[in-house]
Amino acid sequence: MFANILKSFGLEAQFWAALVGSSERQMEEWLAGQRELPSSVAEKLSKAIGVPLSILTGRERIRGGVESVLPPLWLKAKQRGLGEPEHKTIALTRLLAARYDEVLSLTDKAPATYRIHFEAIKQAVDPQSPARLQGERAANAFLAMTLLDKGATGIGEVMRGHLRALGLLVLETPINNKNLEGFCVPVGGKDCVRPCLVSNSYRTTWFRRNYVLLHELAHAIFDLEASNAVFDLDAHVDTSPDFRDIAEDRADSFAMHTLLPRRLLIAFQNRGYDFRNLTPRDLAELIAKTHAEQGLFLRAAAEYGLISEDERTHLSRFDIATILRELSYHARGLAALSANDVVYPEVLRWGSRLTTFPVAGMRLPVPYVKMVLEVLSQKRISRGKAAELLMVTREDLTSYGVVAQVDQSAE
Amino acid sequence: MANPEYLLCDADALIQVFLTRQVQLLVALRTKYGVKAAIVPEVESEVRFNQRYKNQYENSLLKQLSSGNVTVLDTDRSRHLLRDRELPEGEIPGFVERVRGRGLEYNKYVHEGEAYSHAVATLLQLPLLSNDREALEALEHAGLPVSLPVLRFFDLIAFGVSESIITAEDGQRARSLLMGAKHEFLSYPFKEKKASFSECLSKFSARLHAWRKSGTPPHPRGPRDVIYFVPL
């Protein structure tokens, strides 16, 4: 059964070998049924693809074809034409979520409360109202609930912390497909399912990812339970019939109103910014302070009637990249930052936080890395386990400031 | 007490056996003491595709598996062992499930290879060859039973020298190879660069010895205790 399930994905043995950290030859032996699949490997695959362990190991028989046991998100990924890099990211995301839960079980972190909040947000929305209005109402409810509606400044720097505090898994990682902006999938086991918001960091800015994460949050609130997975492709390439449907309009409106509520733009006007006569520096300052990208800022300003469509077109032609890099460290990249620029200075020492083994190239969330290093420093886990959790080799742990095991005992 | 049927090996320690070309030690354990080197399936995977050495030792392991010098203690082999120990047939499936559960539990604290090695070693009461002291400490910290005892690669070397399976020169060569290899772990006295192999050996508290006295050798009570193998 295990082999049939994996084969139904249409991916090479190499893909699965890399995912579980085995040699290709051994994976082929398992797929051919020549060798017994170890329970730990079955466990890992079960977490990555979401098929119950009992089915993978053949202890439970299935009625119907292989498709009947695959979580719908894989079918949806197939329908959307997503390929190996995206499958890899989804599988890795699920594995990471399982490990996140594992580390959480060793710490005293608060339990996930997202369900209560999601329910309250949905209660605040009239499902009969137009999609954009639903998005706006939901944004207001979310901001009020998280107290992010206090103060007249951008929320980009704090929103990730709030999302994680609700129990959501937030990942910003490079996916080798620039058309896939982000996705939202349920992750975790039967008793600890949680939404995972993924934003593709490949060739995107931090400002864009703020929007993408909030867009995915809206999908998590409204659409995830019904559809099991939501994949957001770039609007220019997405030609699927459901594009720009209610869910997409609502998610777009939610992200815009959360990141750029009308009151925030008015507050900046009151501070002296004349939106109709902005200079490139003014616009760059506004982007740096609101944490939203230029296009979204101008769209919001036009939608709120603060600028005309002609003014929006004119302002959208401003090239503010150089000034923005000068004004905001978020536009400069991690390498150019100093310890004073970031909340957790150790992040600068950690470097890219990319996984190296068995699968390379996934960027790990800062709080996750912090948790792993915390339990390691308490000696609750071994270095080998820390390497497993951070998906790096034991040698690569030095990039996180972890020194190699030294036998100093004079036994 | 009779010798254990198997000496379980962790990936790092088994790779050191291959790296230092000391497979003869495993052969001698099997032929002279009736103790076979064994690995859990997780360790098989880790040696065949290693984070440090990639596929470098896959063929070495496959060769030793086919020659019988190393055995994979998978479900089937565990069943055989339990039958040989005359465990009632009805209890065997439950035992297999306990290995899985314990492996999962241990894997919360230590790497998969060490987790399943300690899980199997504790349930089957087998000694374990593993250099990972941190894994041992993490499991102890969590209050979990660990293998009795846990031997290090140099226990095998020291045993080999004392039992004339290998010469002191072989031991020194093995030590040099590990010193030359980047990132390889060496037990305390052996990493003292200026000390001779014999000096290191005299300072080393070996945990594996041969038992040539009459009577039954004492059973190790802690992971750092000595285990005695009785020659056949």
C-alpha cells in the first residue's frame, strides 16, 4: 500500500528519499517491497503526506483506490498544476509542523487558541454581504481582537508574533516557483491540527509577504475547513475559473484592510503627508512606516478616496527602491542589518536559517529555531536531535552557535 | 550470565569501524564470543545515507550485511530473537509495538538512530555501541531507561588490543585516522595529541572486558558500567 500511495504522486523515488533522508537505493528497495519499511520512516511519511500510519504500513485496509486516502490538499495541488518544488514544500511544511508540535510538547508554551478567534471573526461578518465588505469587517474584528488596532503605525513587524501566539504556523520560505505566492494548508496530527500560512520568499519583498500572509490568514479563517487547502498563484498567471471569486476577493480585502486600514492612512495625512502631492521620498517614507508595498498602498489610498485613479497611476510610476533601502531595514536584507535593527540580535548570527539535511533550502521560522536552541541549552534534547529538528547536519549546528560534543570526562 | 546475542551499534560508532577499517573487531566478536554486531533499521538508513558522509559507507554496510558480520534487527529478526528466548508467541506482537512506541518516545529527545537503538537495547537487554554521550544524558535527564551499558568505539579498540585481536599499532592507526577525519569524535584520553596510544590506553576506563574467571560475570547496572564477554 505504501508503494502505491507514493507512486500515485507521480514523483521520483529520489524525491521521497530526500524527504526521509535515505539513500535512493534504499527507497527503491522499500518501494519494491524488497525490504521492510521501518516504522520511523513510515511515521515520517505519514506526517509529511497526511496518510494515517496504519494505512501506510498496511495494518488497515482501504476501501476504494489510493485517492480515497490522500488528503484533499494533494488533489487540489495536482488540480492547480503544482509540481515537485511545491510538493516538496508542502510535505516539508507538514513535517516541520509535526516537529513544531514535538518541540512545543517540551516547552511550556500556551495552547493554540486560533479556533475561538476564527469563530469570533466569522461571527462579526454577514455572509450575505459583498465579499469585499466581508473582508473589511473581518479585518476590523481581527485588529480589535489582537489589539493591533491601537496606535497609528504599521503592523508588519508585530503581526507574525500575534499569528504565532494564536497557534498558527507561519512560514516564509523560498519555493522555486515565483508564480506561487503562498498557500494555506492544515498541518499537524489528528489532535493538533492547525493552519499553516506559507509565503514564498523567492524573489519577494518583506512588504509583499506581509500582504500574502494576511491574505492566507483570511483563507485560513474562512475557506480552509471547506476546501482543505488554498494555493495562491500570481494573478497574472492564474487563469483558473475560481480566481477572483468570493474567497479571493474577501482575502484580498481582508489583507488590505488589516495592513492598511483607513484610519491608518488618515493618521498619516494628519501628520502632514499630502497624498495628492507626494514626492518619491514621501511615498518611500509611507511605505517604510505602513509596512505595505507600494502598489497596495496606492490601491488602498484610491479605494478610500484619498487619491484619484490618475494620481494612483502617476504615483505608481515612482521608483522608490533606493530611498526605501535607506529608510527601512526590511528593504535591505538580513546581511545589511545591525544588532540594533532586529528584535532578536542572535538572528543575525544564525545567518539564513536554511535547512541543509536531508532537504536543503527551507527557511525556518525564528521562534521555532529559538525554541529548539532553548531546549538544547537546557540539555533536554541532544545535539543530534537539535540537528534533526533544525534539519541540518550536526556540523551545521555551529551556524546556530552550538559547539561540537567534546568528551572532557577523565573516566 | 551468557553473552548477549547482539551488540547493537549506533551509526556514528559503526561508521568509525568502517572509517578505521576495523571490521575485524566485529568479526572477532561474532566468532570468538558469539556476539553479533546489529543495527536497528533507522541506523541502517543513517549509515547508508549519512549527513556527513552521504553514500560513502553504503556499500561497506551492504557488504557486511551480506557477509553476516552485521545484522539488521528488524521486526522479523526481533521475532526470531524473542522465539529463541522462548517468549510466548502471543506476546511477540505486543513487543514489536512496544519497540515502536518507545522509539517514538525516545525520539522526542534524541536523534532517530539513537532513539530506536536505545529503545531496542533496553527492551531486549542488549549492550549498545554509541559515542553519543549527549544522547545518553538527554535520555537520562528525561528519566528514561537506557542501554546497559553504552560502549564507545574506543571500548572496542581497547578490547581488541587487550584480547590480541588487533595490535597496538592497529589501534594507533585507527586513532590517527579519526584524528585526521574532520569532525570525528574521540574519547577523552585518545584525543590528547602528544600522548602515545599506550599512554592513552592506560588512562582509558574501558567498559568492555573479557571474562576468564570461573562463575558468572557481574551484570552492568548503569550505562557506564563494565560488561564482560565470555570467550566461546
